[in-house]
Amino acid sequence: MKAPTVISMIGDLIDARHTMNAHCRGCGRTSTVDLEALPRRLGLDFVYVRARIPFSCAVCGSKEVSITIGGGHGFSGGQGERR
Ligand SMILES: [Zn+2]
């Protein structure tokens, strides 16, 4: 069981070394989002859980893109690495 961790801002995701994947519902393609590049567009305190990140698919141009958060080495159960 994973401990609940409140991460709501892009800066939190980067700090926790999470990854973000964008899945296009139009063509089914999944690609990894460059989290380091997002703050330049949206700001580190962009609250991604409340807003829709304006992604569009690079392949088919669809705006029906869903975001999946994965990875994260800092919050994997409490006894992991600490900084
Ligand atoms: Zn697509």
C-alpha cells in the first residue's frame, strides 16, 4: 500500500522525480512528457490536478490527451531515499 502523497504542482513532480506520460485518445500513442520543459511554459506552481494542461498530440493533433503520472523515487513507501 502506498502512502498518499499530495502532489499537485509541476514543481512537486520534478522534485519527486515523477514522470508524466501523455496518452492520445485519438491515435493511441503514448509519449513521455518533458517535465523539465513544462515550467517554462506553465510555471513551476502550475496546479496540474485542477487545470487541463494544454497538450495536443504531436502525431495526430488531437487534443484528447490524458495525462498519467508515474515513477517517483522519493515517495515509494516511506523507507526509500531521503533528501
Ligand atoms: Zn494522436
